[in-house]
Amino acid sequence: MHKPNKSKALFERARQILPGGVDSPVRAFQSVGGSPLFVRRAWGSTLEDVDGNRFIDYVMSWGPLIHGHAPAGLVRAVNAAARLGTSFGAPSALEVELGERVRTLVPSMERVRFVSSGTEAAMSAIRVARAFTGRDRIIKFEGCYHGHADAFLVKAGSGATTLGVPTSPGVPKAVAADTLLARYNDIASVEALCEEQGRSIAAIIVEPIAGNMGVVAPADGFLDALRTLATRHNILLIFDEVISGFRASAGGAQAIFGITPDLTCLGKIIGGGLPVGAYGGRADVMDLVAPAGPVYQAGTLSGNPVAMTAGLWALKRLTAGLYRDLSKRGAMLAAGFAEAARAARVPLQVNAFGSVMTPFFTTSPVRDYDSALTANTRAYATFFRAMLARGIYPPPSQFEAWFLSAAHTDRDVKKTVDAARAAMKAVARDM
Ligand SMILES: *Cc1c(COP(=O)(O)O)cnc(C)c1O
């Protein structure tokens, strides 16, 4: 890798105008050290920085790019759409078509409302759940992420209280107190909250395959038990499938595990790399949303024609072959990392699910937030830098998913595993 001189200079400039030099915190490389690379362009599985360094990308814009960077067909479709107008602020056929396609792929979504981000989707889903149930509280799981709305920036309170406390200044205590925290893969922790306060709980929101504490799959029966508990207490079950939707399978995690949530949140892949989110589900719940019902939610750029076009292009290409290839390469990568770690005697737990994975630098199996936190973030930072130096662009945090796309080849994966062998030796020397 040549020196990232232009990236360094840009970061200096950026810090004078953008808080911390970025528009989303993890991009700043704070937890892995060094300064972030500024990207000039990207194609397929390749990212090129402003200094001309090229990398095999495993961030893939944090999940949306299941077909790789800038596929030629998508670029053509987006170009053609833009020529017809970049925004209407009035209905278009594209929204209807994308909505119908979403419902075909995810049948629990009888009604769909498009928004512009996953944050908006999750925020709006709990609003309609609160309206439907006439209750204010929600249950979320430690380590799950549902965007940056106030209600979700919450951790468990200390001591006897089960009421959430804010994790960010600026989140009102009163808002945080309505969010109850449970442990992922620990159904007893959810049962206890439902027994105690079921009558004031509107929704349980969960990532059916967790991706934001690193990848953590649901334990056998966990999602089933959530469905049963929610039904018993008249609580709505919300699957946040912003990552797993169209990624775990064309029908998301709900298709794989055979669970029907009341509401689903989508984002990332649904926009094909452009800003789109969606929430939807049971018609009797979603018909409360304005103008069908009284629950207010709106958006100037919602259903944007260029973004809808990109989403349609992406969703039309979710073939069985795509998922077969992604899983095959996911398994190759996971096995390669595990083997590289064994050879270097570095403790590593590789959590993989299809085309997403996280190598956790720990001896304990990772099945919830507490066990994720046993990971050695210093070891990850060493690994990250050693991979970057070898032309691999990993997520700049231990607690993020690595994403594969249709553009990643066997050769990419092999090159990545070769780099991991050397990087694991660097980690071993540093431990
Ligand atoms: C990324 C993500 C979000 C937030 O989506 P944005 O488009 O970044 O607002 C919400 N939930 C999950 C599970 C996510 O991974």
C-alpha cells in the first residue's frame, strides 16, 4: 500500500467542517487507530482510495451492496430513471411495483411504507405499534441496533430497575425509561419483563439474526419463544431485518426460521445502494398509518423514483444461485479465518451466517452482548491494520459484520485468507 497522503490531508480538512471528520461515527477508524481512507471509486468487490490504493472490500457500504459495487445494469437503470426526474413529491408506479415485490418476497408485509433509512423505519414501526396497542413501553435487546432514534439509544439501568437509561447525551431520561432491555438469546430475561409489565409493553423489537454486536445467530427456539410470548401478552413482535432482509435469504430471516412477525423493518439492500428504508406488516396495524389512519409519518423524498429504481433492480436479482454462491464463499472465508487463527495460536470465535460473519478475538463462544464484549479489541485493531496493509478492507470495528457480495470471487476469498494467515501472526506477536 502506498502512503495514504491524500486521505490524511482530506481527513484534516474534513475535521474542520464535519464533526469528527465523518458523517457516521464508525467510519472514523477510532476503534482501530489510524485515520480513515477516503474513497475515490468502487466497482465489484474493489474499493479504491484517493491515493490509488485498492482493496477487497468487506464493508460493502455496511450491507446494502449484495450485488457488489456499481453493477453496470443498476447504473444504467439509475441513469435512465434520473433522466425522467429525480424526485416528484407525488405518487409513482415505481413505489407500487417495489411494494408489491417486497410483499411477494416477505409475505408478512401485507402493507409497506417506504422511508429513506433504517432509522426511520424502526422509529416509525414502534410509533404505529404504540398506537395499535395503546401502550408506551418497548423491549429491545442489548447489543441490537435499530438506528439512532431516541428510544433505541438506551442501555440497562443499574441495580433493581429494569428501566432503560440513555446511552447518549441528548436522549431524554423519560424516553429511555420506556425502553426495557433484555438479553439476546435469553428468553427468561424477556419472560420476566413480560410477566412484570406485559400490559404496558407495545412491542418487542429484535434483529432476528443480530449483526450489530458482530454477527450472532439466534439460539434454537429463541425466535419461536419470542413469537409465543408476544402473542400471549398482546405485544407486537417487530423483526428489524434491515441487515438480514434479502441477505439471509430472499425472504429474510423470517423465511429461514419460519416465524411471522407482526411488523418488519427493512433498509440497506432494499435500496440497492441508494437511501431507502421500509416498514410494514399486518394490514390491521399498518392501516393506522396516515393517511389511511391517524398515526402521522411522512417524508419529502420517501419513495424517491431513482432510489425505487435501484431497489427494484436489486430485488429482481435475488436468485437461489446468488444465495448458494454467497453461502459457499461465506463458509470458505469463515473456515479460512478459523484455520489461520489456529495456525498462529490466536484464540478466535468465527460467527458466520451465510454471507455475513464476524471473527471475534476471544476464547468464549459469542451468543449475546456480554460474551461479545469479551473480545480483545486491541487484537482486532492489529488484525485490521495488518489486513489493510495487505489490500483487504475489513470493517473498522470488532463489533461489525463482514459482508460478502455476488462480486466477491473465490480468488478474492483466497487472497483474503492468505492475508489473514499473515495478519494472525502479527496478532500473535502482539499478544
Ligand atoms: C443499519 C441498521 C439500522 C439503521 O439503518 P440506517 O439506514 O443506518 O438508518 C437499523 N437496524 C439495523 C438492524 C441496522 O443494521
